[in-house]
Amino acid sequence: MTKAELVNSIAIASGYDRTTIMKIVEAGMKSIKKTMAAGEGVYLRGFGSFIIKTRKAKVARNITKNISIDVPEHKVVSFRAAKEFDNLVR
């Protein structure tokens, strides 16, 4: 599902026009990005959690050039589905 399809689905279910729904979806995504950029997680009860994980530094290998590469410690965004959401998918 794309963002446009999500907006259309919400507009049909709620009865509001698509432009209003698009502004709401954009504001929600902007808020999630801003919160995570500040280093905090986002917890949506019944849906899931967006959390920041720290990956340790490691030595990787470029097999085409046959060299070792040092990969520094870095942060990645992770999503963990809520139990009820996960059960729907399974």
C-alpha cells in the first residue's frame, strides 16, 4: 500500500476529503521522524513500536576487492509489531 492508497482508504472510511487526510498523514509522519531524530522511540498501542537500535562496530569484508572494511558503530530504525497486529499477519 502506498501513501496515496492509505490516504484514499482513510478518506473513504472517514468521509473527509483527501487533501485534509493527506495533511494529517504528512503531519503524523513528520512528527514520528522528528521524535526519532531526537533519539526517542514511538509507541503506537495496538500497532507497534518504532525504536532506534545501535549496531556495534565490526569488521566487514569486501569479497570483490579482497579487503577488510571497518564499519563504525551506527544507529538504525527498527519496527516491532504489536502482538495483536502480528497475530493478524500470521
